[in-house]
Amino acid sequence: MGDIDGSSRAAQSAQLNEQDRSFWQRTIDWVFAKNRNVQNTNADGGLAPMSEPSNQRGMINLRRLQVEDVAIPKAEIVAVSESISKEELVTVFRDSGLTRIPVYSGTLDTPVGMAHLKDFALKYGFQEEGESFDLAPMLRPLLFVPLSMPIGVLLAKMQTERRHMALVVDEYGGVDGLVTIEDLIEQVVGEIEDEHDSGEDTFWTMEKADQYLALAKTPLEDFSSFTQIDLTQGKDIDAEEVETLGGLVFMLAGRVPVRGEVIQHPQGAEFEVVDADPRRIKRLRVRLHGLTKAAE
């Protein structure tokens, strides 16, 4: 009788454990199982090769895409030193519009934690001037993930560990990028915009006919499709090695050009560097005067 009762309790416990599994974990398990055959079967019922990552959104991306497909590059990470002052940290939060910022010791390859705006505001936002500032006790632990991790696995890990941001590391332990839980969810449901995102996804604006002000991270393929001008044609341009306007200008110049410099394209286009720092280009003015558009 005792054995029966014990078996019954064990069965009930197992059932409760199954019911208590997180929504995301069960969803991801379903996606992995559901799409395993969809991904590998063609219209004739035979095996088909896995497709490359695309701009399509949907649950299948949780299995198909890896962290390297969605992470922002190291050069674009907003981070602060552990020795930053209170006033400087306020400025970084205000100017960036971010609520979570990685904190490093010396360089970004030595991260020590994450500063959260809510923690900072609750501890120092209502303090009188002159209150001593100490960032270390406020730091939250960071999550480190490899480039090759499927985003569905990372999403489940973030949900389980209640982390909303992760640093992407390379094989040597150096920081290679950053990814947030919002970046992952957007691969399923599409862009998630809030009051801080206004205008941020506009890669370029037309100043006048055949002249554009563009971010250096503008996808070259998208810009070429919009303008109907293929900028990957020309001597010394390797179309397979360049993905952005900034990358194209870097390739043409053979170095990081300085602010105000004008780089000529073999086809006659001009790239004026509007904003840059010693490591990268930030904004460009693109002049396409006289260039012939591709036939539609």
C-alpha cells in the first residue's frame, strides 16, 4: 500500500513539475521539435539543405539563428569604466537612453558587471549633493555567451536566470559583442519600438536629390536597393567582404578616414565623413550625382 501511495505521489510530483516549466522553455522545445522536419524537408518530401539566416521573422528563428547573427558589434557597445564618476554616469545614461550598461576594468575585455539605471536612481537619485558615490556595490553579474549559441537556447537561459543582457565572447575570452533579450524576441515578433527608439532605425535620410546623410552601419544591400545603384562594383572592392557603407569607405580608403575627409568611389560617388573617431566611422554624407541607376 505504501509503495502504491509513493508511486502515486511521484507521478503527481512529475506532473506538477511539467506544469511548472517556464512558458518559454516549453515553447522553445516545441519549436525545435516542430521545425526539425520543416527545415529539412522540401516540397517533394525529400531532404532539403538548411537555409541561411534571413530577415524573416518567426518562431523558426529561435532554432535557425545564432548569437552572432543578432549581436551588436563590440565597436558599438556603450560601456563605462568602473572608475567613472557619478556625474559622468548620469551623462552616459541620459545620452544613450539605455537602462543597462556594462562596466569594465581597464578595457571592455575585462568586464566586471553591469550598471542598471534603476539601481543607480534608487540609491543616488534622491541623495543630497556631496554624497559619496560607489559604483561597485551596485553592479549586477553579467552573462557571457559564445557566438555559436542558438538564440533559442540563449533566450531560455536569459529567462531562467532573469538576465536581460549578455556579452558575447570569442574563443579567447575577449568581448566580441552584446545582445539583449529584446534583440532575441525581435527575431520572432519583429521590431519592438518604444519612446527611445524613435528615429534610431532610420539608417539614412535624403538631404536633396542624390545626396543622403547615412549611418556608417547602413546595410549596403539595402542602400543599393533603395537608390538602385550598385556600389560594390569597382576596382579593389570585394563585394563579399563588405556589408555596410562604413565598411565600403574603410575598404576604399585602406584605413579609418578622419572627420571631414572625402573618399572617392570608382564609379564617381563621394563619401564625406561627417562623424568619426580614431577607431571607426559613424556618419557619412553620400553623393551619387550623375550615377546611372540599375534597370528595374
